[in-house]
Amino acid sequence: MTARWGLVLLPPFIFSFFLVAASQSVFLELSFFEDLGLGRKGEDFVLDNYTRFLTDSFYLHALWTTIKTSALAALFTLVLGFPVAYLIARMRSQWAMVLIAGIVVATFVTIVIKVYGLIVIFSANGILNRSLMEIGILSEPFTIFGNVSGVVIGLMHFTLGFGVLLLYSVIQTIPRSLEDAAAIHGANRWRVYRRVIFPLALPGVTVGALMIFNMCMGAFTSAALLGGGRVFTLPVLVQRVVMMELKFSMGATLAAILLVSVIAINLLSIFMLRRMKAAHLVVV
Amino acid sequence: MDRASRYKIRRTLGRVAFRAYCALSYIFLLSPMVVVIGTSLNGPKASTDASFQFPPENISLHWYARIPEAQIEALALSFALAGIVAVLACILGVPAALGLVRSNLPGKALISTVFRAPLQIPSIVTGIAFLQLFYLIGDLTGVYWQGTLFGLVLGHVFVATPYVVGTVTAVLQRFDMRLEEAALIHGASRWRAFRRVTLPVIMPGVYAGGLYAFMVSFGDVPIAIFLTAPGFVTYPVELFTALENDFDPSIMASASMVIFLCLILLLAVQKLVGLDTLLRTGGGGGR
């Protein structure tokens, strides 16, 4: 019986394995050939592209921008998302489903459409900037096109819905009775948050933060559109180098570096999750 | 004022502040979509730059009647593509999940890693990887797959299948094998037991996974941007290039239609399997 199920597994496994192996090996191999431009590559198997990456301040700066924007976006996603996740997880009424539906719609609608909305909201003579300048909070319009804050806001729209759903599942593992117990013993709300919920959620939140950070590291669309050709993250550079400059091997090298950093962070979060499971800190 | 009522007031204030904060998060999250829908309703002669006026002026469906051919073709392509991808992802993903949960092959952890691998790879990397793979295959055989429906399907099935594997696995792990055994004892054939007992139970997982697969394909830019060709673009890529080049206000109209489509799909899922199934089985989350 179980052997038969092994046979059922075989065809999709072979197909998936071929796709993973073939697609990844081709570009990884390409990354080791010198880039001669216009899609041409050198003859020898060399590390040229990698040394170019490590010595060219433009590429290193892109790596730094990627890390910086991803870290900021992950942080803000947690700050905005955690209270919402908590609210939904602890809600007893039918409204919880409506609130969840709002989050799910936001994760399902493609980021390109959301970027269009963002551009209207933050346009120089748009509703937000005009009202903020009228009240006197801003002296000049806050725009998000072609600067780092724009990229961070775009990344947050990419991750926030997913982040809320993730944190929601973390908070659901914390029994409500623990909060009640703390409250009965005289802790006020703030103290309950600080001494009960926060410590219990911390492991799950840490792993979630790493996952969100990783999503941002690999995010292309929002970074490319809101970066407006002035802010370069690694995913934006990969597309640009390949499609516009036709440097196939250099693009492959950038992609390889991105892939390796993302997988390293993933392994770290899997490792942390294992240790937490072993310590019974999370019930996933 | 005594201590008890002071405590009560502070508690109420705290609660109000907390809810207000959550409301702000929601406004942040949902405003872009609301603004897109609002802007799409602008009349032909809105005062300033017609496409950017929000709240809309001279409300009308003016731009809905003027969605250009290119966008409609792109929408049609995206629809067809996402539908094919969802079906193929289920055809691959359901047996994979069944095999992963029920067989006792050695190295199952490794096999499951292969199935999950596409989720670990940033989409832009998947895009360039498939482009280079297609170049290589083309150089060898003379048939180039980039810019064809087949190539796009291949790239999207690659990223969509893990979602189905994830959701169906999640449902199967809670499946009580005794149900199927009971059917067998009562004389059902293996296939009949599977079709009449197991399949209905895992169907919610299949729907959820299929929906994720559809959405992953329907919203993707980073893979499709490498695998489409001029005159053969998916809707998100069309929007992406339109923003980089020239901007057409009718985009807001077609984008609003896509937002409504997402809402309708979500309602269908809620009716069909319930949103909580979608969340409980959330196979790796949205990307």
C-alpha cells in the first residue's frame, strides 16, 4: 500500500526535480563565464564576475541597499502588522472574518496595481501631500518615486498582508487563558502585553521577521517601479543587467549572489524554528 | 473620581487607541486599491492631470469603455495562463502530496525539499534561470520557448506547484485513515474508496492550492517579464511597462476590474471551502 503511494509520488517528483535542477544549473554555470557583453560569454571557467561584484562599489552598494530596504520594510511590517494580527486573533465576533478577508484581498491583488494606487496617493499634488501641506506638517511634498522611502513603502505593501496572516497564526498558538490568568492576578493590559504576549510571541515573530526580510530581498516589482531607475536593489539590477545591458553572465552572477544570500537566511530561520520546536516554544 | 472608574477610563482609552492604530494599518494596506478604483471613475474632463485625480471628478465609467485592445489581450492571456497553471499545479501537486504523506520512502525529507525549493528561490532568479534554460534548449534544438505560452506555463507551474503540495499536505495530515479503511472493509475498491472518501475530504485543500496557484500566476511580474515577448505580454507585465513608459488612464479601469475579480474569487472561496481553510492550509503564503 505505502509502496504504491511512492509510485504516485514519482512522476511529479521527476518533473519537479528536472525543472529545479535544469533551471538552476544553467544560470549558475553561466555565472562563471566572463561577460563579454551583448549576450556573449568567454571561453574559460573563471571567477571574474564574482570578483567584479566584490570590487565594484556600484554592485556592493546595491547589495547594501537591498539589505537596508529589506530590513526597514520587515521592521515596519511587524510594527504595523502585529497589533492587527493580535486584534483579529482575539476577536470573538463575526467581524474577524471580514477583517481577514480584507487582508487576503490585499495579498491577492498584484503589487503592480497597488503601486499605481501608491503613486496616485503620494503624487506631488495628490490628496495626501496637499492636505498635509495645508495643515503645515509638510513644507514640501513627500514623494515616493525614485527614493529609498518609496521602495520601503512599496516593499511593505508587498509583505504586510502576508505578515499579518503569519503573525496571526503565531498569536493563535498563545492560549487566551494565559492572558486571563495574568489579568486576574492584577496585571493591566500593558503589563499583559509586555510580560505574557510579547515573550511568548517572540520566537514566532523572529522567524516571521526573517521570512518577511527574505521576501523583501527577492522582491522585484515594487522595488523596480518605485525605485524609478534611481534606487537599485539586487533584483532590480538582475533584470536591468540582463534585459537592458544584455550582460547575461553578469546578471547570472548577481542572481546567484541573491539566491545564495536568500537561502542562507532561510536555512537560518529553519534552524531557529527547529530549535524552538524542540523547546516547545511554537506549535506549528 | 474613585480608582475603579479611573481604571475603567484608562482601559477604554487604551482600547480606543489600539483600535485606531489597527484602523491606520488597514487604511495603509487597503488605500492603494481604493484609490485605483476611485481614480478609474474620473470623467473625461477632470480638472488636473486626468489620470491622477482622487477623489474622482465628474464620476463616470468613461475610461471603462476605452480600455485599449492591448490591455484586453493581456488580460485574456493572463486568465488563460493562470487557469492552465492552476490545473497543472493541481495535477502535479495532489499526487505529490499524497505520496509525501502516505509513502514511507527513504529520503522523504529530501524529496519534500525539492518540491518546496521553488518557494525559496526569489522569483527574479527563477525568471532569469528559465530564460537561460530556454536559450540553451533553443540553441540545441532550434526551438525557442521564451515568448511562447508553453514557456510561460512552465515557469509559472514551477512556482505554483509548491502551493498545492503545501495545502493538500496540510489537509492530508489531518485525514483519518480509518475512514478509507472503513470503505475498503465495506467492499469498495481502492480507487472507489479514494474517489468517494478521500478525494472529497482533500478537495478544500485542492481548491485552496488551486486558488494560490492561480493568483501566483495571475499577479506575477518578475518571471513573466523575462518570458514574454513584444505583442505577447501578461497583464501585470503590460501594467509594469506602461508605468515605465507612457501612462494611460484606462489602466485604472482595467486594474479596478481585476481588483473586483479578486474579490469575487475570494467570495467564491468563502462559499466553497471557507476562508479559514485557506488560512489553515496557507501553503507557504503569498509572494
